[in-house]
Amino acid sequence: MLQLDPDKLKILLGRSLNYQGAPCQVIELLAEEEPPALVLRASGNSKVIQANQYGDAVGWAPQTFTIAVLDEHHDRFNPDLPELAGFDLLA
């Protein structure tokens, strides 16, 4: 199991990463999750219909994704975010 340094994860905030071939920006770090996760916002003009708490459409918003930093076995970085291997994130 990889041991991530929560302070080092903070360097990802604001960075551009590719998720499933789409450019995204890291807008939030969920360090309390196990494993930690990143909230990504799709770059560009990609918008989706945003729903309120009742499921009613209320407008258009940038698409967001919540992605775990590690794979399901917690022994390597998430393969959907290959750029993470280029950062010093380990404790």
C-alpha cells in the first residue's frame, strides 16, 4: 500500500491533469477520504445540466469528477490519471 503525504498532495490544487483524455483542473482535494481523492473540473466549454437536491434541472455547470488518487488495491497511482506518477506525493 502506498503511503501518500497529505501536505504534498496540496501541490496538485490548481494543476491541469488529463482524465480519460479530457483536460481538467484540480479544484479540490479530499484528503480525509481513504484513499484520498481529487475533484476535477473539465476545462473548456464542456457543460452539463446541473440538478438541485430534488433532481430538477436548474442550469448548466462545468462537468466535475471525483477521482481516487490510488487504484482499487491502493498499491499504485490511479491509471486514469497517469500524470500523478510525475509528482513527488509519497510520504
